[in-house]
Amino acid sequence: MTAKIGVITFPGTLDDVDAARAVRIAGAEVVNLWHADADLKGVDAVVVPGGFSYGDYLRSGAISAIAPVMTSVVEAAGKGMPVLGICNGFQVLTEARLLPGALTRNQGLHFHCTDTYLEVVNADTAWTSNYEAGQKILIPAKHGEGRFQATPDTIEMLEGEGRVVFRYTDNYNGSLNAIAGITNETGRVVGLMPHPEHAVEVLTGPSVDGLGMFLSAIGTIAA
């Protein structure tokens, strides 16, 4: 049975088409989800893609976090559905309290658009099981507000519980502990700032290293 992965579109979303393409290349069926519709249409997993949802008004991801579709995503995540937040999607997941911490203005206050190497720290999540811990992957990043910050207690908890999923090798945005991505306590909700959906084919990306995230989810669903 083919896995069904939903990809959400908010007003201002930019990377939903790319995320959907990555899902198809990985071998799953794409289900388009609209921000104003609470029906998740029977999907097995959800991707919250990048962009500037709702124009980043109030704060990046703040309005999206209370959209009808996210109300359903939060409920489904509580029941174990795999959820991936990419860039603005990561911001949405923190605003929705599915993940701790916050994403703030980059160190130096510049927008960064660059291919970046990440270290896979946790290869036991729903979205990283196709990798090995310690593996370096090359995927693009593009954001102005990607600096991960949290309280010292939260950082200690994330590190102590193995919930840091990816770490920057260069930490160009100044994230605490070079954190590029984290997971929730179950390992089924993952957020990261760089864009795995832009690294699924050699023709269109710097590598195919991002494909493993989508293959991991399909494997999780099939298990």
C-alpha cells in the first residue's frame, strides 16, 4: 500500500511544490492540504513546507500555527503521526508548541542562501532512519530567521534526551549549540531549517542527501 503524505499550503508558502515533488520521487502519494481546511484526508504523514506563510506577520509561523489545518496536525501528531517542518514549517511547529524553542534573526542579521553540510546527530527518528549517526549531508539552506534559541534548561533537555537531530558544521546563523533540527519526545515530529526537498536530484540540487528524509518517513509508515 502506497504511503500518503500531505503537504500543506498556506498563503505565502513557497516550497510546497518542491516538497510534493520530493515526496513523489521518494515513492509516496502526495495529498495537497489547504490551510483553511481541517480535513487531513486520511494521510499517513504531513510536511509543513517553507516560505513566508501569512507574510510572516506577527512572527514567522505565528498565524499559521492557529490555522484550521494545524489544529488537526497537532491532534494527529499527538497520536503519533509523523510530521516534518522545513524552514518556515519548523517555525510553525515551534509556534504550535509541537517543538520547543524559537527561530530568531540570524547572527549578523543577514539572509543566508547557501548549500550547507549538516551532521546527522539522531538517526532514530521517523524522518532520519535512512541515515547513520555522524553522517554528513549536503542540503541547501535559505532563511533570515533560522537562529535556533531556547532556554538553558531546554537546551540541556534536548541534548540530554538525544532530541537534537541535525547540527550545522559551520553554524553560519549562530544557532545555540549549532542546532539545525530537533525532534519531539517520540521522534515522530521533526523540524529543521535547511531544505531537504531541494536535494533529491543531482540535476536540481547539490546532492541527493535530502531524499533520505522522505524515504525514512515512508519506511516508518510501512513498519
